Amino acid sequence: MKSVFITTITGPDSPGIIKSLAETTRGIGGEWETSKVMKLGGQFAALMKVLIAEESSSALKEELEKQFPQLVFKHAEVVSAEVQATKTINLEIDCKDRPGLTKDINNILANLDLVVENMEFNRVHVSSIGETMFNARLALAVAESVNDEAVAEEIESLSDDVRVSVI
């Protein structure tokens, strides 16, 4: 029987680190079903959904921590009752930045009971207008019946300058 778990890895980025992690996983008979990696400021964070024979699961976790002592690993078993979304909505949000903006967006998403597949936030100072602008790209997993434009309008209700595009 297969064991399925999510491994979260954080630590200093180094050349070939992802390849080395993958080789270690394959060496013990595991495979990554899906993964997401982000690198920022010399650090990286990765999420991997790992499939491996049940009897090899503990050995893989131990080997990863032994081979990569500079990294922090957290392992969580995958719960079988996953939300099955039928479509993905991709949104882009643009507006003036302000304190609490990302919290407000996250609250709206939580209140709408949407599954966030991916979220990227960026802030850029625009010297010609003397303001910091906020940009976000979101991928949301939703039921087929959810109206894309209604979700966009809900987020736009945060303030008059918020613009949301369905992409």
C-alpha cells in the first residue's frame, strides 16, 4: 500500500538542492506527485506531495533530514477527504497598497469558502505617482456553479481603486 504525505521544506537555497532532494526521494522508492517551489532572498520553500510504499515512508523522512541538515522538514499525512473542485478561476488584482490588504483579501476568500491553489502578492513603489502599488495573482479551485465575475466583484468591494481581472 502507498503512503501519501506532504513535505514542507525550508532553508537556504543552493545550486542543485531541488535535484538532490528529488534524487534522495527516488533512491528510496518515492516520487513527487506534485510540487511547488519558491525562492526568495537566498532562501527557498518547497511543498511536495510524496507517494511511497508505506514501509519506506519513515526511512525516506529520516534520510532527507540526515542528508540535508541545513533544511527544516515538516511532514503531514494527506487526509483522504479532499475538496474536489471542478474548475479553476485565475484572478489578477491591482490597487494601491495599504496596511491589512492581504489579510482583507484572505478573509474574503475564506468567507466565500474557496480553495486557494496558488497565491502570489507583489508590491512595487511607483515613483511617478509616489505610491506603492499592489498586485496579486490567484488561482482558486471552485465548484462549477461559482460565478467568476461574482468572486471578482466581491474582491473589488474592498475599495474603489481595487481592480480584479478574470484571466
